[in-house]
Amino acid sequence: MRIPKSWVPSMAEHIVENLIKKELIEEPDVPVNTLIEETEKLLLDELMVEDRLNEEVRQFLRKYESDIEKGRLDYRKLFDMTKQKLVRERNIVL
């Protein structure tokens, strides 16, 4: 994740307050705190997409660990190429 997790609650609160203040959403039927909590969950989920993708690439490259250790393959290059391929295939915005 590119930003600290500790920033997410204040970001969510700021987003919800601005949406209400600018009348882009009506006063919600649910409590504002609940709306902020749900916004926080959505932000965290979106911000962690790249973390989950990186872990998936690491798992995939473990199959080639022996070749990488022997110097036949460049881990960083393989990691970047695999990640970019998955990003294209899945239409992920990073």
C-alpha cells in the first residue's frame, strides 16, 4: 500500500463530509459514522489491490526459485514482467 493505513480513517471522513457538504449525496438514511466506516473499508480494499497482486506474483515465481538462485533468471525482471501481464489481463488500475 502506498499510503499509511493510519491515513485511511481521516480520508474516509473527509470524503464523506465533502460529499454531504457539496450536496453530491443527500443526508444518508444510515448514520454518518456507518457511512464513514464503509468508505474506509472500500478505500482499504482498493489501496491493497497492488499488495495482493504482488503476493500473487511472488507465489507464482516460487516455481522458478531454483533457476533464479542459479542466476539463469533475473527475479526483479520476472517480477515486473509477470505483474504487468496480470495488470493488463485483469484491467487493474494501479
